[in-house]
Amino acid sequence: MSTEPAERYARLLAERPELFRNEPGGIEILTAPDAVAAAGGVVYQDPYVMLVRDPVRFPDGRTGAYIRAVSATAEQGCVVLPLLDGGVVLIEHYRHATRSWLWEVPRGFGTAGLTGEANARKELDEEIGAQVRKLVPLGEVHPDSGLTGDRVLLFAAYVDGIGRLAVGEGIREARTVPFAEAEAMIADGRITDGFTIAVLTRARLAGLTG
């Protein structure tokens, strides 16, 4: 068996120890090299994501392997709700994973060397050509606690307008709708993206519904 996945696992453990925190009574990660090699280690990596097979001990004493995905960079990804003319900007984005068009808000992976705020501004500029007047932090969200170890930052952003769309990334339309209409789209199933539902919920709780 190649030792490369185990070696990458050892580097990840050294560089990002927060990913390997063990909590009392939880599922314990075992970091002995032979256990890592048997489980798999870092089995896939590209510039955006890593797939990790951890050796673990379950609360009942059983041992085994558990797979998870983590971002390739330590910097957090972001989700940004653009606020324009009293409404919210939604984009129609083609998603390869679902093979369908989805109504969403802009978002992106973490960018090495950028703060969360700088990354949010970058994503808005790249996806909808918008410049930010004011950025409002709305906390964090776990995208899928059963699969990924990441936490993603949520923001609302007051913008002056919409510019050129990132057509090459599969974005074909940007639409400004009243906040109530966006919530109606959640209620009737036109919006199914979990990030978008989360950031709209946080915006309502923060009183940004005007």
C-alpha cells in the first residue's frame, strides 16, 4: 500500500490540529501511524477539498474508519446575502452535483491569506460584479455535520448594484426580490439550497428584512 495518504494525513494533523480534537464521550480519532494507514488517511485532495478516512474508536469501544470532507485551506468559506434597494439578490446557478439550476446567494470556498470579510467581498465581485458598501457578519453554519468538518461564515452585504455575472461558473441570472418573496420561495420549494436558507434565516433574526 502506498504511504502517501498516511503521510498527507500526518501533515494535516501537524498543520491543522483543530481538525483532530477529541471530546469526552465522542467518537475518538486514533492517530497512530499504523491505524491511519489501515483506515486510509487523506485519500483525495485538490485545491478545494480533501477527503479523509480517519481511524476511530466509537463510544461503545468498537474501532473502525469514518470518512469526512474538509476544505483544502484553513480559511473558512463564506456565504453572502446581497441587499439591494430594500430587497435581496438571488442568483440562478447551475450546480454540477445536483445537475440542476438552483436559486441561491453567492458563496465560495475559503481563500488562503484572505480574511472572511475580504473573501466575501471577493466572491460578490467575482459572481455578480457587486461592490460592497457595508458588510454585516451573521455568524457561522456547519454545512453538513454528518460529512464535512467545515464551518462557513455567513454575511449580509449592502451593495450599490449588480454588474457582470460569472456566466462561466454557471450563473445565468440575478434577480432582486423582496425579503418576503425570498421566504415564500423557501416555503414553496423554489429555494432548496441550505446555505441560502441559513443566511436568510440569520438575516431575519438580525432584523435585516427591510
